Amino acid sequence: MSVLITISLLAILVLYLGLFKAKKALLPVSILGLLGALSLSFYEWGSYAQPIYNGMMLFDNFAAAFSGITILSTLLIFLLSKDYFERISSNIAEYYTVILFSLAGIIVMVSYHNLTMLFIGIEIMSVSLYILAGIKKRDFASNEAALKYFLMGAFSTGFLLFGIALLYGASGSFDLLEIRNYILSAPQEVSPLFYGGILLLIVGLCFKVGAAPFHFWAPDVYEGSPSLITAYMSTVVKTAGFAAFLRLFLFCFSPLSEFWSPVLVTLAALSLLIGNITAVYQQHFKRMLAYSSISHVGYMLFAVISLNGSSDTSIFVYAAAYSIASIMAFAALILLQRQVGTDSFDSFNGLARKNPFLALTLTVAMLSLAGIPLTAGFIGKFMMFTSALSTYHTYLVLFAVLNAAIGIFYYFRVIVAMYFKEADRHELIVSPYYRLVLGLSAAATILLGVYPELISRLI
């Protein structure tokens, strides 16, 4: 658990750096600290085979892998934060600190072995995000996003806690192993309270990952929050939510899959349909990304629905591909909003002539999100579809393929605007930090698309 300790201490250190007005040290210290935490997550690979802290946490290879991808995504987002927070407030230490505290909650979420730690991890993350969503204090849209996210989070917490209470009432324990043993001891005599608890947990977790029809205000929250915070919520937070989802269902609830699988199939189909159809009608890039993220939740639910030996690998590859592509997309969005002032699709017109590098990396991001071959997004979708077909969810896969075709339409709108539409525009200034993030992310997307075994063998 050195990763969790390192990130927690790093957050406190950054807070003190802000107290002593060491503004120039905030970003370098944060990046070095995250690199150290990332190294520790690899160093601890295979170190813990048994739960620690009286059975509360289990930092196994599953936790190490998802900790690594969330830390890496946060690191890329921090690189994009150069000169970003200074434009919002003079007190920038609080931004880095709150993000790091939310990351500490995420590490707890991906490594829990007791339902109380799941709740604690989610709440540490959520409270931090309530603050981050409304951190632009004088911006009405940011205030609205914070209020809606708080109400949505409080609502989902009620479902989550009630579901945990019902599971405890039926099994007599919060420990995942004890809950699994309760199911295996008499599968035909499981209490009705337990089934009710599973349903409520599904509702609570679907709120957290933004699955339809529990997405409600998620697009409004994504649109109103600062773009860098939206990038964090749509990548790191979503990855952590699915890691928590998969750990619980893979370890505990797999013997009862006949009960909850139809529920998740329905939610996956709704997420695909609502996310893709509503994304088609959007006229702004950021809101399109918000609705398309709902459709990606539908794809990631495939790994939970199928629950086979490759589910963890499938969701890891998909989450990694989605996170990298989304970070590239949000990097372009931030540059566009900063220098053009709008993020409508027309604002991308002619971008390829003035900024060929930016247009190329954004094209790679859109192709990956659309699932075009030779990109990491295609490999992620392929693995998800393969998992679903292995459990004979043929109609769900066919439905997903049709929705993927719809997704190609709105992702290609950006590519068409950049390369095939003319506009009198100025060249966008792309800082070295942004060039580094965009270049590395584009290279990783292509590399994983061509050589997917690089990451699958690791897991």
C-alpha cells in the first residue's frame, strides 16, 4: 500500500507548498510524486496475495494495474495543467491538492476487500470532485455543475449504502470473501434481501460511472466543470468506477449472474442507445464528448456482463484506450477554448492547414474513440465484443455494432471539419507540455492498436 501512502503524503506536501507560496514547485513536485507512485505500483506487482489491514484492503495485481492506469492518466492531465489553473485563480495549490486527494480515494476504490472501504473510497473521491466541479467560484455554469453533481452523488450514495446494508443483513459480513462464501454455501437459499442489495448496488455504481438511465445531469456536469476537471472525471474517475464494479461482481456475485446479468444487459443497451443518439444532435465538441462517454460506459459494461477469465484484461485495455484518446481530445478542446473562445464544430474548420500536428493527434483520438482498426480503441471494442460473444450475448453485440456505426458519424464530424472545410483562422499556439502529451498519447494509441499484446501480456 505504498502507493496510497505516497499519494496521500504528496497531497499534503503540495498543500504546504501552496501555503509557503512556492507556486513554481507545485507542478514539478506533483509530477515527480506521481512518477514515484507509478513506480511503486509496478514494484508491488505480485507482492500481496492476501488481504492486509485486517482484511480491509487487497493490493493484488488487479489493484496494481488499475492504480497504474489511473496514476498515469492523472500524470498526463497534470502536464496539461501548466498555466491552466493560473487563469482561474491565484491559489493554485488547492487544485493539485484536491485532485491528489481524489486520486487517493480512487486507489482505495480499486483495492478494497471490504464494502466499508469501497464506500470510504467512493466518498473521498466524490467529495473532492464536488469541489473541483465548482472550483470556478464566479462562473455560474461551474456552480451549477457542482450543485448537480452533489445532488446526483448524494442520491447515488443512498442507494449504495442501502444496498451494502442489505448485503450485510443477509450475509452477516462486509468482507468480500465472507459474502462469496455465503453465496457458495447455499446458492438456492440466498435471502431475498441479498438480491435487493445487489440491485441497489448496481444502481449506486451505475450513477458513479454515468450509465443510462442514471446519467441524468452527467452531461451538464461535464459541460459546466472546467475542461481539465472534466477530462479527469471522464477518464480517471470512470476507470476507477469500473474497477470497483468488476472487483465486486467478479469476486462475489458471479455465482448469481443469472439474476443480475439481464439487468446489466438492459443498462448497457440503454447506455449505447441514449449516448450515441444524443451525441449525434450536439453542436458543441465538449457536450458531444460528454454524451459519447455514456455510450462508452455501455461498451465497458460488457466485461461485467460476460465475467470470464479475460474480463479484467478487457476492461483494462478498453479503459486505457478510452482514457488516452479522451485526454488528447480534451487537450485540443482546452487549446480551442483558450484561443478561439468556442468549442462548436465549426471552430475546427481548417485546423489541419494551420496546425497539422494538432489536427493529426486529434484525428488519432477520434479514430480510436470510434473504434477504427489500427488504434487502441478498436482493440478495446474487439475484446469487449469477444467477451460478450463468449457468453452468447449475440443480439447485444449486434446492437452494439450498429451503435458503433452511429458513433463513427459524430466523431468523423470533427475530422471532416479539420481537413475538408475552409475557414479564415489563426494558428493555435501549442505549448511544449501539450505537444508532449499529444505526441506520447497518439504514439501509444497507434502502438497499442498495432501491438495489443504489449498490454495484454502485462495483465
